[in-house]
Amino acid sequence: MDEIYLNWDKMFDEAFRIPIHEIKNDNIVFSGIGGSGIVGEIANILGVELSFKRKFTGKESLIAVSYSGTTSETINDVENAVKAGSEVIIITSGGILEKLAKEKSLKLIKIPSGFQTRYAFPYLFTPLIKMTTKRRGIKINEMELKEGVIEAKEQIKADATRLAELLINRIPVIYSSKYLAIAKRFKQEINENAKHPAFYGEIPEINHNEIESYVHGPSLVSVIVESSEIDKITEDVLNSIVIKPYFNSDEKNISSLLALAGVTSLEMAKKLNEKPDKLYNIPKARQLTSNLFKIN
């Protein structure tokens, strides 16, 4: 199963060819949850300044991302944005959101279906980053997203094996500053694929409170996704496991470090005899949320 992440270069190739839309407004609001939501936070690493304050006045553009198209919270945001007269752009593989886009004549970006959301990152991220960097006038090298996976592939395999050994049966707490969204994604992958507890936190904030918890937290293991000099302070204080970026390019680091997160979580799942695709608690939470928002 590791290959699904290590083959992301092929998915990026396909994603580069997905048609996108022009964004009309400078105020770009993002809506998404879980594996669909993290793409917005990661996009902000590249300076696109997405807002997560989902209050709609009609003067903003909402980009709503839901791989399944059935995420209740995202559907609710789309409905509120439509009522306010905001521009709405939907990225989805189908579901209720595709239906809504067609019924309301909203801008739709249809992506390939058939994957778990967390495996489909290239399809979700690429259209988002192409649209937003164009609107912001930011030049990025899209091909580096693909190249990051290709060039780091062998190192990712080796590092994932090492990390899985170090993290298993402990509680990883993953920290970063600039790459906080990547730390969050590491946590999510370990939770969902390995069914294993993991948490994340932001440097330098945690240096003023959370680092004291390690005095009575022997089961915790600090992991740093290194992204700036200030991260090294936390590394030194907590004697952390360090994940060093493979490249000097943010684009390459985004794809390669997220692939590392995925493969590491799958290696942990193997050690725990867990099936990554099996879900125990999420389906019930989704159904209860759907009931709350009255989404059918």
C-alpha cells in the first residue's frame, strides 16, 4: 500500500491537466474538513493567504473542497455563501456538492473518484494552488510538486521505516513553525491509517507552555518537522526526533514530506496489524454531523 503515496508523482501529472476557474475576489475563503481541509492550510505555506473565517457578505470567493462531496460542514458553508451572493468554486469528485454546483450554476472542478480522501492529495491540492497563486500573482514551479516525490522516493522509504520503529507504542506530538500544516497532516495520517494517537502543536507557542508537560509525560515523544531556526530550540529542549526537509524548495518539501507522513503511517499500521482503510469511529461521527446539519 505504500505505493499509493510513492506514486503521487503520477497523480500530480494528471492533476496538472485538470481545468480550473478564475477567482473573482481578493478575499478568498476556504472551506474543508479533514483530508480535504488540510489542503487549504498547506496552500498557505506558499503565501496564498486563504481565510478560514467563513462569514459571508457576498464580497468574497469561497473555495469549497470535499473529496467525497458529502461533507456536511462544507455543504453548509456552500449553502450560506450562495445565500449571501458570494462566488463559489467547488472542488470535488461528486456527491451532493457536485449536484449543488450543477443546480445552482456554481463553478465546479471535478476530480477523479475512487480513492480515500487522504490518498487523493494531489488531485485536491493542485487545482487549488493553481487558482490561488494565479489570483495572487505568485509564481511557483508546479512541476516541483511531482519532482519532490520522485527525487526523495528512496529516502522516504528508509525514513518511514525508521520513524515507524521510533513512534510505535508511544504518543507522537509533532511540532513545527512554518510547516505547521505538514505537522498536522502527519498527525492526521497516523490517526487515520494506523488508528494510533498522535497530536500536533505550533512552535514557538508550545515553548511557553506545552514543553513543561514532558516532565510527567514519559509516553510522549516529541517530533519536529524542521522549517526554521526557532524549531531547533524545541529540538534541543525536548531531545526531539527530527524530520529534516529533503529540499530547499517549499513545493518539493510539501509533496515529499506529506508522502513521508503517509508511508510512515502505513508502516505503523502494519506493525499494529491494522487495516488503513478500515474506519471504526469516523462513520458514526459523520452520520451524527449529517443529522445535526440536516443533510440528506
